[in-house]
Amino acid sequence: GDGAPSARPAVTEFVGTNRLGDSIGLVIANVDSDLLAMMRLERDYKSLGILGARTGAGPQIFAADEAVKATNAEVLSIEMARDTKGGAGHGSLVVFGAEDVSDARRAVEVALAELDRTFGDIYANDAGHLEFQYTARASYALQKAFGAPLGRAFGITVGAPAAIGVVLADTAVKASTIDLIGYSSPAHGTSLTNEVIAAFSGDSGAVRQAIIAAREVGMPLLAALGTQPESASTPYI
Amino acid sequence: GDGAPSARPAVTEFVGTNRLGDSIGLVIANVDSDLLAMMRLERDYKSLGILGARTGAGPQIFAADEAVKATNAEVLSIEMARDTKGGAGHGSLVVFGAEDVSDARRAVEVALAELDRTFGDIYANDAGHLEFQYTARASYALQKAFGAPLGRAFGITVGAPAAIGVVLADTAVKASTIDLIGYSSPAHGTSLTNEVIAAFSGDSGAVRQAIIAAREVGMPLLAALGTQPESASTPYI
Amino acid sequence: GDGAPSARPAVTEFVGTNRLGDSIGLVIANVDSDLLAMMRLERDYKSLGILGARTGAGPQIFAADEAVKATNAEVLSIEMARDTKGGAGHGSLVVFGAEDVSDARRAVEVALAELDRTFGDIYANDAGHLEFQYTARASYALQKAFGAPLGRAFGITVGAPAAIGVVLADTAVKASTIDLIGYSSPAHGTSLTNEVIAAFSGDSGAVRQAIIAAREVGMPLLAALGTQPESASTPYI
């Protein structure tokens, strides 16, 4: 938000926030069983960690992937709203589960901290945005959200308006020997966002090289619609 | 709208507006039969009342509920757009039907006036919003939209970003002996909004107490993402 | 975009932009076959033309219709995002195919240029928008997007908030002897936009007369919610 955040809330469920994406982390130590039954989670746990954001799904999902690697929590559901506060993309709701509330809390804390990195290769101007993500080793959050093969390098390219995302996908897949394992567009696989999202798996160097090649093509294309796109944080790829 | 509204339009169909939610009320005395056949209404009536808004579905649906209690009109369809002018929630389109155009018009007038009240427990800041609604006796609009049992007390909690809405739901259902009868989230039951909406039925005092408990937890959580949330009108719960 | 556009990008795929709707035109000379297989196109072509926009689907589809009339390219897919940068309507992604890249490029160029005209009868204020489109002879893009009968006159009315669109549809269908061939609303047929879109086919003069009648009713209705709506370009109907 633009306003000065208030004092830390005196609410048990509060874990923390990250100004990137208006992200908030929460925890429920012992969730109500009727509520749990309606939440369509993959498994039932009594302790839930909750990561939500107005802007971003990719950053939160890649952050959640690090959280499940680093903790005893599991990712139980990932939902993507059509949001971005008037922008072209997604907001997100990620639910972690754990036997112990301290594990759920820890997962949320790790994910909130990782956002500083995973917002690094988001570039936006008034007309749209580009997003690039990369990991050397995909874990359960990326498997759940994108069907990423476990333990292999994985990356995504995102372009908005969606037309730019088509060219990013084509550029990446031609730039090195990788597998194109996903393609989402406004009417298929996104939450009606104005994005094309392409997902790539393969050898570590090859995936990274493909993502970088796409970024080099995407930046001048988005710039043609407005000002030079700027990183939301510090680029990491 | 931000601009000064123009003079009252000299159009037969115009009933009125309410600045809350950019809401407009219209009426069609004798709807074209080809159009009627395409509108997917629950029943056919020749006279339609139409309530539409850029921001809000809860306020308009609770207002429509009062309108059907107070008039000879029926609610024929309720559709929720993904809107809020860049915010995290819904806009709405409610269609009333009546045998007589004066009944359709009256329903729209009642609903437009009720919005002053039903926007009262919407609290927003730059990062999101909370919504609370309560009625001692649910009627046909709430039954249609939320499956509310007729004649019983009914309420909803809404939190955006959706993460906050999960905690509101858990807080409310634990606060008193009520039935959780609905849970909607970005990917299930909403129009891809960044909200969790929980719906509660039960005894009048219990439902009201649950809603108030959720409101007390939600306010500091939303405030943690920005400024202190402010009511869009005058709180009524 | 609001910012000053950068220099023309030195990227092979770039064709051009139109500030109306933040529209961009791109071309891929020889699309990757794995990508092509995932794009859900109606037919496979190795050369693709791509027209994308943050704001508008009607203007881009009517522009694409002129492009397929004027070139050897075909429309392979039309997707509508929920966008308009916080407004009530759609963004769009239109993919053309051609045997030869020069034909794909030409289709994109024609469509980008046509946008100056097809944005002419979009009228907006802070509260919503109206859109009117008309052609004396529908071709393949309009057939694909709206089911328009080939070679006949065709038009659409769009009102946002959706309530206004209901009255536009009723006004148009009553104004002359035309066929109502489509009706889309927030929950059916749109990408959850806050619009009602009605589509009309018939004799040239009758369709045009119906569209003009709807425009005359719609302008004061939208004005009742804010300032006098203004054309995004130069009215053509």
C-alpha cells in the first residue's frame, strides 16, 4: 500500500507482510473443522500457513517452493485471483499445512522473505509487465502450480499484454535445448489475465540461458508501449 | 464517479443512481421477447428492474433482499463481474422481474436507497477491503446468491487480499454457534476476485456476534498492509 | 501508456504499436513447433501475426476483420482477457496465420491502423464505458468472435456497468428489424467483465439505425454516473 503501515497487529494469526505485491502472511494454529472441509485442500492439517498477495503469483509460488524445501510444511493449495490492482496479472492465495503451528509459521516467514528475491525479475511500466523466474531445482510448490518435474531446473517467462508473452515463449524455446512444459494464455490456464505464461524444464544452464534470452527480447518490446520497464526489486537471474 | 454527475437523463428507462459503488438503477417496461429469451432469467416477466454497479456485489444483493421483501418484484438473476475499478472484488448485475413496471421500478428504488446502509460495513484502504453484512431474516435474493435459508439470520464476511478472508471465516465460525454454509475463494465460487467470502446462518444474536468478532480481527490485519481502513458509509452491524 | 514511448525496438518480431488500448503488433516468421502445438490455434501456420492490447476486444476484432479482408492472412484465435487497466472491459490477443511472413506482418499492420477508426465509438467516463461497432459486411474475424453471418451487416452494442448494456440491447433490437444473434453478460460469454454485449445482424441500414438508436439512449445513462462520456478517437457510425 501507499499509506504508512500501522503498528504490528495484536492478532494471533498475524505473521508479517512484504510491501512487494501487498503480500501478507498469516497462520491458523487449529483451523475449524467445518471450514477446513470447505477449503478444498489436498490434505487435512490442523495448522495452516497462509500467504496472500494483491500482486503476483509467480513470485509467491517460487517463494513458496523455497519455503517447502526449507521447512516441514507442505503446500496444500495455490489459487490465482485476477488482480494486480488494475494491472494485467494475478494475485495469489497459497495455503501451507503442517502438523505443528511453528512449522506453518516458519514456512510463511521463509516465503515472505524470499519475495525480495523473486520480485527481482519483474519489470513493469504503465502498459504492462514482464516476469522471469528460475530455479536450479524445482520442488513441490512448482510441481503443484506448473507441473514442474521435481529436482530439475525450471523457469517461466511471462509477458503482458499477452502478445509479448507469445514472443517470449518462442524466443526462450529456441534459445537452448529445453522442454516447453506449459503455455497459458488469457482464455486457457490463466485467471483471465492479459498474459502469456510459458514454463520450461531442463538442464540448469539451458533453462537459465533460455530465460535470459527471452528477457533481452522482451524489454524493448514492452518499452515500445511506454517507458523503460523497471525491476520491482533486484534482478537475480 | 469523480466527475460531477450530469442532469437527470431524459430516458424512460432511468430510475436513479447511488454514488456508492457507481450504482445505477434502470427499468424496462416491456422487454423485447428475443432479448428476454437470451437473458437466462429464472422466470419470464415483461417488466424488468435492473440494478448494476462497478463496485460491490454483497451490498447490492443485501439491498436487493430488502427490495424483494418490500415489493411485488422477484429477483430473476444475479451476476457478479470481476470489477471494483481495479480493486480486489466484484461488481454486480441484478435483474428484478414484475408483472407491472411500477413494481419493478419500486424494487430498484428500494435497493438503491438501501445501499447507503449496506455499504456501511465495507472498510477499505489502498491494499484491500473487508466487508461484513448481516440480516435478521434472509429472503429470496440471499437464498439465490448464497443459498441462505429463508427466514433465518444470515451474514457474510469478506476479506481481500483473500488470505485475510480465511482468517475472518475461521474467527467467525469459532466465535459463536452458527452454521458455515458457504466458502468462496479466488478459484472457486467467486468471479476470480482476490477475496475469501464466508457465509453464515443461524440464530440472530449468534450470527451477529460472529460477524462482529471477525470484524475486530480483520481491521488490524488489513491495516498492517496500509492505512487504517475506512468505512465507505456508516457502519450498521 | 502515459510515458513517452522509447525508440523503435531492434527486435525482428516487432511490427508496431497504437497508443489506443496500449495495442502492440508482432510477428513470428517461423514459430517453434512445440509452442505451436500448445497454442490451440484453429490451423497450423508457420508464420504468425499477433495483435495484443490492454484495453479493448471489440476494436481489435473489428480491425482484424478488415485485416483478413485485405490480406492473405487468416484469424486463428481470439482470446479476451479481463483487463482494461482497471476499467470494466476486456483486453485482447488475436493471432493471425499466413504461409508467408510478409502476409502475417501485413495483417497486423492493417489491424493496427484500423484501430484509429474502431476506437471511434467508444465513449468513457470514470464510471464506465459504451462501445458501438458496425460493419456493412462481416468477415471471418467477426464470424469467429461473435458468430456473425458472413457477408451481412453486423454490429454490437456494449454497456458498462452491465446494467446499461441491457438497456442498449433492448433499445437496439426495438429500433429496427434486425436479428439479435448474441447476448453476453458478466457471468455468461464475457471474461467476467462488467459489460452486457449484444450482437446484431441484418440489412445494412437497419443494423446501423439500431446501433445509433442505442447510442442515443446510452450516452445520457452513462453520463448520469459521472461526466459526459468522451470518444476515445473519432466517431465513425
